[in-house]
Amino acid sequence: MLRRPLEARAGWEHPTIKRAKEYLREHYAEEVPLQELADAVNMSPFHLARLFRQMVGLPPHAYQTQLRLASAKTLLAQGYSVGYVAHETGFFDQSHFTQQFRRHFLLTPGSYRKTASCS
């Protein structure tokens, strides 16, 4: 049985998780170690990781990847090059960015850029 995150079921957001998500949004293009995130919200890394996954449905690093990819889509639609977008959104390199983009959106960043700029 697939369980929905507690946040979706209860309709509210745990204050610590809200702060963690805000921190990740502010630092989405940076490498944010779990310890740094835990320190920012005054919680142990283990407890934060467990609570974050329980409330959001994803571990913190996966949530951060989604933030990066959302920003990448915006930049690509504005016509920026794939290499520039990969760098600006904090991916290790263009290859890693392309791999993650393709995994999440089922097309390459270059293809997305072409179709988004035509719209």
C-alpha cells in the first residue's frame, strides 16, 4: 500500500520541515549536506531525514534536485544554453544535468529548450 505524505493527509506543514524547505529553496544551487540542513533547523540529521521523508514524501536531496530541475526548466524556456543552465542550477556537470533532466521529464534539456522556445 502506497502511503501519502503526512503533509498531504493533514493539510498542514510541520514548522521544522517548512524551514528546511525554505533553506533548500534559498540554497538550491549549492551543495547542501544533510548536517548543514539539520543545523539550520536545529535538529539531528537522522531525525530530520526521517521526518522530511515522512512529511514531504522525498528525502531532502531529492527535494533539492526537484527544485534545481524546476529552475532549469524556467531558464531553458528563456533560451539559455544547456551548459549555462547546468552550471547555474548547481549540477556537477552538463552530463549529470542531462541525465537527471531526462530521468524526470523523459526528454533532453536541449529538446525541451527547443520546444519551450517555440511556444
